[in-house]
Amino acid sequence: MSSEAETIYERVAKLEDEIALLRSELDIIKRAFRNKIARHEISLIKEGKEVDSIID
């Protein structure tokens, strides 16, 4: 095996890092959507409409 060849362990470590980054980005997107939904619910409440929140 050549010294330039990537070992399976190195590849797995890189993939784990990529997964962690994607999870972090997904958390940011989820928070953004929750904020958007919350703002929409607040505007409905201000208009006097009854709202059942879908945010946990």
C-alpha cells in the first residue's frame, strides 16, 4: 500500500467530520424555520386568529 493511499480509518474519520458538519447545518436550518413559523403564528395572533402551535 502506498503512503499516499488513504486508509479506511482516515476515510471514515473524514466522513464522520462531514456528517457532523451536515448535522450542524441542519440544526441551523431547523432553527430558522422554527423562527419563521413562530413569527407567522405571532402575526396570526395579533390579527385575532386562534393558533395551535406546531412548534414543540
